[in-house]
Amino acid sequence: MKTMKKVLALALAAIMVMALAGTAMAQTKASGQGGTATLTINNAAKGETYKIAKLFDATISTTGSIAYTGEIPAALASYFTKDVAGNISAAEGLDLRAAQPALKTWAEANVTAQEVSDGSALTFTGLKYGYYIITTTQGEALLTIDSTNPNASVNDKNSTPPVSELGKEVAETDEVVSIGDEITYTITFKTANYDGTDQITKYVIEDTLPDFLTLSANAVQSIIIDDDADATTTDDQHNVTAQFTDKKIELTWTNGTTSRYKNGALVTIVYKATVNDKIAAGNVTTNKNEVTITPYAGDKTIETENNKTDETIQTYAAAIKKVDESGNPLAGATFQVPGLTVTGSNGNYTVVSYDPASTTTGTTMECDPDGVLVIRGISNEAAITVYEVEAPNGYNKLTEGKPLSVVKTSEATTTTTKEETKTTYYDADGNIVGSEVAGGTSTNKTVNVLVTNADLIAGALTVENKKGTELPSTGGIGTTIFYIVGAILVLGAGAVLVARRKASAK
């Protein structure tokens, strides 16, 4: 008997946590055995099926001593023994953890009672005293318990992590964006109703939503909680209404002590945010927003691993370099891109919005004194065509649009040398922070550079303007005739004068 008690103690410690305190019973299932004992699963997970199977009969004394009798199934003969008096005990050196597969197989074929959990504590009633095996559809491990209290309780240790398979993504076409673009984010994660013995009462989803993202009043497009975690079917889906408050979305997970959703339900949240001019331009990693999923048991925060995910978006720049036929910079030219609204001046512009499909006249942009025009905060997803609105004085305006390439730029430290003719520096916000002219000793200029002539401008669209052709004067022929006639008269008068002098001399 003492050996059996030791084995049972080991089994209970290794396979389950025995809860001796009473539990509020919210769901009951009559076993039909006609007994007086009960068996309660405190943290039964909603949607999971729990089965009990009585392996041996038991008798209990008033002092708590217990004796087991009955037949040992052939499949379990190596784990238990019976003496000549019919008393059952554990085999010498039995490790019930190793015996779990065989015990579970036997229990599944000899079910005494079973029930699908509604998310509250599940109690099987009317049991006869005995040694019971409990199985669950949640996980592989079984629960083993004996009804000796006579009211026993157990906790399911098969519960999955409260946050798993967490993912966050932005639509593929939105990974490189223009300022003013509306970005769609999708968060998905699988849930659990318990963390060990702690029932989860809510999930809090928090997005850092940095300054470069602006949420609308109704940013959240949909929240779907799918009980069977199968997004292709809608029969087990729940649509929940919630919006961000202080960058957080809160999902209530219980009704009192009962879980609202099945264990392992899949949460999918879709929301939108607009990119504003605080985004850093270039091939950088700073344009990142991070999402954290935090489960709670009442006011208690449940610590979990892998509950954070993030996503980075990019925005780039484009440049125009205005030159004459000899490649010399030209100031004074202005340009437009259909559908492009910008802010700025003097060759330095930041996108407000860009609609590639629009034919609406865009904002007029002027080159700086060096003939350079930079557009910051634009996507490379669509073909961009730039049109010259006004050419520099004395030069012919372009008659057709030119394709404008968007360049992946990056912040860097730039060094200038005396061989360079001129370099213009832009900071991470696209503002001109200075320029240097060649001459003198080499100079190291350390700035947080967005672009320089050495990178962005090297790949800029070079727009050449030709000098206007001087047309012939159409009203000067009469004057020319007068000049010719006058010259003839002067020559004729001179000849007459010379002839008269010769005649007088004779």
C-alpha cells in the first residue's frame, strides 16, 4: 500500500498539479455511475474535449487510507501488479511518465464520461471511488488523478502559450511608400485561455505608432477572432469592434469566469495608418513600428516570450539636375509631376501626397541656384514623369515629359576634397544644411546626410535646355537699300569733283 501511495504521489507531481482548494463549479457533467465523488478540471479550455476513464476501483477509510482492486488490462500488465488478496499496486520502479502513451490509449478506448468544455471549470459528478485517467484534446500529455477527497480537482498542464505564431505584415506593395500613402497593417496571433492555472481575462495589443504614422479616427478596419483558427471558413469567426485608445486595443476574453472563445483561437487585426513627413528618407531601418501582445489574468500581467513583432517601411528621393548644352548648371527652371503635391522651395521639396494615377496638375517646383531639384518622400513603385513648366531665360522649354527615377539613398558621413567642384548637403529631413566649394586643403565634413551630389545627384535626371536660336530680322531690308544708294551717291559726287579739278587745271 505504501508503495502505491508513493507512486501516486510521483505521478501527481510529474503529470499534473493537484489543487486541493475548492473550485467554483460552472459546468458539470453527470457520469452516470451513481457514486458520490466528483472530479473537477479547474482550467478546462473552451472547445477542448475532456474524457475520464476509471482504471481501478478504490475503497477509502475514514483516515484516508486507500486500497485499489479490479482487473489489470493486458496492455498495462507491465505497469501494475496484483497480490493474492486482489490488491493492486504499482510495478517496482514504475515511471508513469513513460507509461503515458499506453495509459492514454487504454483510456481513449474505455471512456467513462466525456464533455466539451465551455471555458469554465468542468466537474464530473456521480463518480464512484477509483483510480481515474483523464485525457484531453489539448496537447499530448494525459492527466492522472484518484478520487480520494472524495472531491478531487486537477489542472490541465497541456495549455499552449498565451501568444504564439505572432505575425505582423504590411502589404507588399506598400513596403516602399510615398509620404501621404495609407498603409495597411495586419496582425495575427494564436491565443490560449489559460496560462497554467491563470485564466486569461483580456489581451492588450499595443503599437508604438511612431511620429511618422498618423491614425485616422477609425483606423481599425476589422478584428476577427476565429475559434477554429481556419481563416478560410467563417462558421467559427467572431467580429469584434474596437479602436486604438492611447495606441492600444483591448480584447475582453472572459464573461465572468467563462472564456468567450475557444482555446487556440486565431486573432486577426487589420488597421490603416497614413505616412507623414516625419518619416526618414532613405534606405534606413528607423521607420519601424513595433507591436506587443500582452495577456492579463485580472490585473496580473502574464509574461510571455516572442510576443513582439515589427515592420519597417521605406521612402526614397528623386532629383533633377538642370544643365545647358555644355553641362553647366542652370537656375530658374520649374517642373511639375502630375498628381504630386509637395511643400518646400528653392530646389528642396517634401511630398505631401502622390497619386500616380492622377492627371491633376502637380505643385510647381523650382530648381535651386545650382540647377538642382530634390523631391524627398516618394515611392519607387510607380513610373514618374516630370514636365518642365518654365525654362531658364534664354533657353527653350522641353516639349515632352521625362521619366524620373527614384533613388535609394542612405544617411552617411560624407568627405569632400579640393578636387570636387561643389557639394550640397541635405539633412535627414531633406533640408539643405550647407555646401562647399572646391579649393584649399581637403576638408572632412561630418553631417547626417540625406543625399549629396556624389550619390543622389549622380543618378539624377539630367535635363538639358538648349539656347534659343536668334531669328533673322524681317524689317531691315529697306534700310540696307538706303545705305547702298547713299554710298553710290557719295562715290559719284567724289568722281565729279575730281573730274572738275582736272578740267580747271588744263
